Amino acid sequence: MDVKDYVIKQLGRTKNKKYEQYVVSRIIHLLNDFDVKFVTQQYVARPEGRALTDLFFPQIRLHIEVDEEHHKANIEDDKVREADIVNATNHEVMRVDVSKSLDDINNDIDLIVKAIRNKVDTLKSQNSFIAWDLDAEFSSDTYINKGYIDVMDNVAFRTIKEACNCFGHNYSGYQKASAPHPNDNEVMLWFPKLYPNNDWNNNISNDEEIITERNEDNEKAREHVISHKSNKEKHKHQRIVFARVKGNLGDVLYRFRGLYKLSLLDSNEEAGLVWKRVASKVKTYPRG
């Protein structure tokens, strides 16, 4: 997918919502800057729960909400189980009230475009603005050169091998749901589906601080917990997690969630394994 395809597909997601389509397309056309990435209809994790925002600018951590007269913020759980959900801590939200006159709507849009440009210019003056590069965004080299991966940067990869290669692997292909950490014997790399799937019922809390892992079969769940609790060397009690999600263009992504540690106290056969986040930023390593 090139930038042209990406832009057309993102704007196409608003076609069934006439007010949202007008506001979003006007903002993007007036901004006219494809060094600035935008995402339409982005699921986000906020302190008060999950939500769906109409337009998101990841580099400046800004969300745009199009408020209609009967705007509904609630979302159904089954719509977000597989969705790509970004962490929105400390993100800013600007709103456009489309119940007002067209002139007022356009004035609000002009203010938003000006705010976006000001934020980008501020980052540029601090030498901290990184122009959007569709290929570099999903490349392990980007994060190897950076030296770390941070949840706040909403990092995701298209493939498991790209995530693995951030930590010293040099895979040309890799499909398994876990991999060893070549530079830390205490840690495993994990690529779970954090929603019910087949025999497993895995979940992540709305604040992303806790992951529960449990087999649907009670006997297997009991054995799974006992095995992990009793054999730290085999199973590892720390995991760097990249959750398998569905991107808003229908593509599969592996979204970085952080470093989690097994809670021996909270894990049991009823609850399953309970993993608690201990770090939202982890070190990356050159390829071996």
C-alpha cells in the first residue's frame, strides 16, 4: 500500500456519515501535508474506558470528534475485541459541533487546522518532529535506531518477524505466537489474541495494565497455571507483549502493549494466569 492508497482508504471510511465526511475531508484538504499522518475512526483506550474517535493525528497526539445532535460515545464490546486500540493517555481532543451553521463549522475547522500546524511547527523547532513515512513506520530498523519502543508512541508491526527483529533476532519470517528474547533470558516475546479465540479466553483490561490468560477447559486451565507457576525457566515470568489486532483498514497488526510480569499471587485455576504491566517502554537491540 502506498500513501495515495492509504489516504483514499482512510477518507473512504467516512462515506456513510455525511457530517463526519465533510469535517474530516475538509481538515485533511486544508492541512495539505502528508508528512502528518491521520487515522479515521480510531479506537482509543482512555482512563475512563474505550472510545471511538473520528480523526486522529498520532504524531501530535490529537483527536478530532465530530459532535452530531445525537452523537453516541458508547461502543459495543464485540466491536472492539479485535480492533486496533491505541493508548490515548495525555492525548488532546478537539471537537466540531455540526449542529451549528456551516460558517461556524468551517470556522471551527479553520481553528483545528491552525492548531495542527502550530503543534507540528513546535515539534519541528524542537527537532522532535518525525515526518510520516509509511514504510519506516512498520520497520524494526526504525525502533532499533531509536533504541527503545514506547507504548506512548503507539507502535505496531505488520508481521511478527519485524517485532522480533527489534530485540536482536534476524528472522526472514516467523509465525509462532511466542519467541525467545535473544538478549534477555528472563523475558519472552508474546503475540497473543487478547480476546476469546478457539480454546482460549484471553483479555486485557481497559487501562491495559492487566492481561488474563485462561484455557476454556477447566482441567487444562488448572494444568496451565500449575506448569507456569512451577517452572519459571521453561515458561518465563516476564513477557514483552505485541497484541494481535485488526487495523482499521482490515489489515492485521501486532500492537506493542508493554512488558508484563506474571502475578503468582493473583494467578489461579479460576482466574487463569494474570500478567501485570511493569514497564511501558523496553530497550531494542541491533540484529544478531
